[in-house]
Amino acid sequence: MSATQAAITQFLPLAADTFDKNKVTPGLLGFVVFAALALGVWGLMKSMSKHMGRVNFEEAPAQAAPAPAAADGSKA
């Protein structure tokens, strides 16, 4: 058994008695991860809003269809 495993097994019984297993919260790490995700989504939404503002939604006019060829097959 390594020293790390010995230290972990020595302190685990102490930690098991100090908190209620039904009231465990995410803690600081959970808050930091949630805040980072929220900031990322906010930045993406702001960027999307800016890009959508640059989009031109007007349709381009349809190009004129080429004139049909003569019925007799001769080129004009």
C-alpha cells in the first residue's frame, strides 16, 4: 500500500462522521463550474446576436430567364 492510499484510508473514517450524507452540496467547485458555463453561454449569445444583426434578410431579385431558342433550331 502506498503512502497516499494509507493517508486516504486513515482520513476517510473521520470525514464520514462529520457531514450528513443527505445534505451534501456541490460546494465551491460546483459554483465555479456553473458560473463558467453561464459566462460561456452569455458570451455565445452576445456573439450570435451581433452576427445575426449583420445578416441581410432581403431576397435578391430573381435573374431574368434566358430567351428561349428559336423553334426551327437556327441560331440567331
